[in-house]
Amino acid sequence: MQLRDYQQESVDAIWSYFMSGKTGNPLVALPTGTGKSVVIAGFLKSVYDKFPGQRIMMLTHVKELIEQNYSKLMAMWPFAPAGIYSAGLNRKDVHAPITFAGIASVAKKAHLFGHIDLIIIDEAHLVSPNDETMYQKFIGELKRINPYIKVVGLTATPYRLGHGKLTDGKVLKDGSESPPLFTDICIDLTTVECFNRFIAEGYLAPLIPRSTNYKLDIDGVHMRGGEFIEKELQYAVDKHEITVQAIKETLEEGEDRRSWLVFCAGIEHAKNAADILNDIGIPAVAVHSKMSNSERDEAIAGFKSGKYRAITNNGVLTTGFDHPPIDLILCLRPTASPVLWVQMLGRGTRPCPGKENCLVLDFADNTRRLGAINDPVVPRKKGSKSGPPPVKECPKCRTWQHASVRFCTGVDKDGMQCDHEFKFETKLKQGASTKELIKGDMPIVEVFKIDHIAYSTHRKDGRPPMMKVSYYCGYKCFSEYVCIEHINYAGKKARDWWRARTDIPVPEKTEQALEMTNFLKVPTHLRVWTNKKYPEILATCFDGTAFGVDEDDGFRPNTENYDVKTTSPNEPLIIDDIPF
């Protein structure tokens, strides 16, 4: 199993953190669906490659994630010295050097495992800062055995409702702060730019938010601990006529959607919603916490196999639930938690063959309160305040958009791209939060046939020279920079770029590379993210098929090698976005 670039970068970031001399516990922030389990597997293998004999525990809260993380490691490293300790999976391996465990199963059994060197926690946002919780007590017991134990966390949401960022200390009654478990974020790939890059590169599927005509009324519902009181919430929204109205509108908007995930406000609400769906001809099943494990597994298996078109739930199918074909999310569950909101939306971002996007119908108005999946309203520590960004709604397709977007990135119910251009004459009202599900313009990715390739030297003051590769595609030109002489991540990417094009060893100098360009494999097509300030090359095709769309016509671009000392900053349509 080969790690993707960003997955390897995440593994490297953990090592860089510890090798820099820092003594804290780092966090890795990756969006849902980008492969945290692969990062965990890659890091575990790298630990044993460097330091065999370490004892490691990988902790999480649900059996599905235990099984998934264990399977990814065994796929990457078939003879890994790993075991599982989980009551839900009927395994209790105690002596394995690497143990994948459920926190509920091991919380009171630290003495069984003894000396542990490293703990990895998946879905680290579930670790409460309170000292008396399962995670904190278990880690505390292991620290008594080994005071030098290290903890690494992974999450898509590096914050927690009521406590702020996971790296913030807990505010005590006297106003002081207790130290947090996680001290630093060593890499954050949940930013707007990173998230949209994942969409552009096909690693994530876009979310299409659609404004609903019908809205749930939660006036009078109180809050406790920063979240709506579930009993009151269910009473307010679990009404037959309300659910029927929402489902009728869903049928109008998403009649062609194949796989529906429905979030409800309570157990009875989930059951009732499933009954209504079945009554109107949509095969559906409900899952909830009062079902036995076997009942729940059977229901989920039926949904994944296609027996059920829709699955309703209350607080079950969020973290740890993975079914890429989901192309419609129906939200009937209001929440004030950005963690829960991002996790809910993340069920629809996994790509799948035949799936272009995931439609989100938010009858609960969570988008107004909590914002975009890649730019949510991050909860603050007690006593601090923050203001969310302005919002706007497309008058043509009713898609919620961030105020910074100029052109609507939504699609109508027929699947046609909306072309509405927003006007900026009117100052937008500051709302409670943003009304978009993905901040910024949705990536536009186009494929171009290469007519001509030119290699040259690019120099910047104080930096080693780079090889500039210019691809001429009709009247457009796109460029990339191969930084062979650099020793950082850009240098690693340059060496990978070279190895993908020739078996000749990577040269040490840019000058040497320019002399060997005749031996490089010549690409025929580019995949380019075009609606960025500086268009970005995402992939190259070498077989003439335009990434599998066309048959190879036998055409190969002309190549030319020439040397220039500088590149003009005014070159039209030339990429000059060098990330360092």
C-alpha cells in the first residue's frame, strides 16, 4: 500500500515534531475521508523500522474503527506484530507489541498492558479534558508505569464544544488553566485551501447545499453544556406532519439520489422517519443506541448492500461510519456542536465511482449556526467570544455560499452548473454563521492536451535554482517547478517527479537535470485546477488517453531544452505559485 503525498507528509510531520526536541503530544488534523487509518499504519510501520521493540497502543471508541485501523496496518505490513483488544470484536490480545483497542474495553485494565511507549488516539476530539473520563484515567495509569509515554492524536475536528481547541487548557473554577493532553497541532490539512485541494484532486467529493423551503422550529428548546437538550429537541421536531413535509421536499430535490443518510433528533424520531420513508416507497431502516450489536450490524449491512435506500439514525452514524456511495444527507437534527456537524457532513465527502457530489438538505438550519465543513465556527474557551462570517444565498439555485464567492458553485436539481454572478454593491449582513457547506469557490478541474514542453532554469534570490517545466496547451501555458536541489518537502516531491519519468538516478544539480531531459518520459495531457489565482497542475497523463477518456492517438508533444536566468513575473497564463 502506497501512501499518498499528503499522508506521507503527515507521517513526516509527526517525526519532525519529535525530532525537533519538543516534549509535548502532537495532533494530526485531516478531513474525514482522507485516510487517517492509512496515516496511522504508515506511522506505526515507520516507528518499528526505526525503533523495533516499542510497545504501542492505538485507541479509539468504536469497534468499526478498531477493525478498520487494524486492517489497514495488516494490508500495508502483513506480518505486523499487532493484536486487538475489544469486547465488541471478541478479541483480547494483551501481549502484542502493537495493540488496537477500544477505550471502553481497556479503561480499567492498564495493569494488563504494563509498559507502553506510545499511544495513538483516533478521533482525538472525543478525549475530554476532564480528569475522571475513561481516556484520561487510562492514560494516567499508563503514565504511572512509564512517565515518558507519548500520545499522538488524529482528528478531523481539532476542537471540542465548550472547551475550544484541543490544544487549549481547561479553564478551572479559579480562572487558571490545566495543561491539555494535546499540546500542538503538528500538521493541519483541514484548512480551506487543503480541503478544496482534496476535492480538486478527487480525494473528496463536493457537498452541494440546497436551501430548504421548510425549516424545523426549535423555539423554546433549551441548551445544556452548549448543546440542545435532546428530550426537548425530539419533542419539538418529532411530529408526523413535520417529517412528512421534509421528506416530500427531499423527494422533489433528490429523487435521483441513490443512497440517503438521515440524521434525526432522537431514537423515536429515527424510527418514525424510517416508517414514513417506507410508507411512501423509499426502503429504509433505522439504527440507534438501543439496538443490539447484531441488529445494528444487520441494518447497516442491509443499507450498504442496497437493500435499503435510506438509513435513519440518532447519534450513531457519525464518527466511524463509512459508506462512500452516500449522495444525499437529510438533516432533521438541529445541533449547536461544530464537531458533530462536521462529522455529519463528512459522511458525504467520500468519493465513489458514479458519484459526482453529495446533496445536503439541512432542514435544521445548522449551516446558519455552524458554517462550512472546511471553515466551521470553531468553539471557543469559556469566557471568549467570536463572530462568524457573513452569508448569502444564491437566488437562482438556492445554494448557500460564503460571502467571498463571486460565482455560484452550486448545481440545480437537474444537475446543471449554476452560472449566477453575485453583485457586491450591497454590504452583507453579519449573520450567526456562514450558510455554505464548503467555503470558497468549488474547484474547477480541466484536462488539457499538451502540444509542446519546454525546460528551463528558474532562479530566485537566495535559493537554489529550480528546473521550470512549461507545458503549452493551445494558447495556454502551465508551468511547474522541480526543486531537485532543495532538501525540504519540495525536494522530496521533485525527486518523486523525476522517478516517475525515468529510471536514471536523480541528479544532484538542476543543471545536470536539464542535460538529461531527453531521457524523460513525455506526458500527453494535464489535469489542471484552473479557477485558482495561479492554476495548479494536479496530475499528468503519459499514455495519450486523457486520463482514460480517449484512445491513444499516438501523438507526443515536442520538447525543448533552453536556459534562462530568470522567469518574467508578467508571463501570461504561466503558473508561478511556488510554495516556499
